[in-house]
Amino acid sequence: EGIKNKIAGAFGSYDWGDGQWMMDFVERLKKDGFGVVEDGLTIHLTPGDEEKEQCREYGKQIAEKVK
């Protein structure tokens, strides 16, 4: 009920480590019943042009799932 079977997009950047916070967050979303697009998107530090394009593509994937 409620949020079950909803689509979630998870994205963000990190400075140190390997982005474990994203893996934990995605696991929690799934446990709570969300369908997470591509297990999230993490970018190390500030996104450059390539990473910004990845973000745009990720947004498109999310949009396709919620149509």
C-alpha cells in the first residue's frame, strides 16, 4: 500500500570512500517497496561534462519508468 510499487531515482555525489551511502540508500528504498532505477547513480566529486550527461540519461530513464 502507500508507496509500494513506486519508482524511485537515487542520485548524488561523494567525496571519499566508494559511495557506500548510495548502496545503503538503494537497499533501504527497495526494502520499503520502491523500484529503483539502475540501482542509483553516484558521481565522484563535482560532475564534469561526461557525468552531467550521465545525469541527463538517468533522468530520462526515470521518466520512461514513470510514464
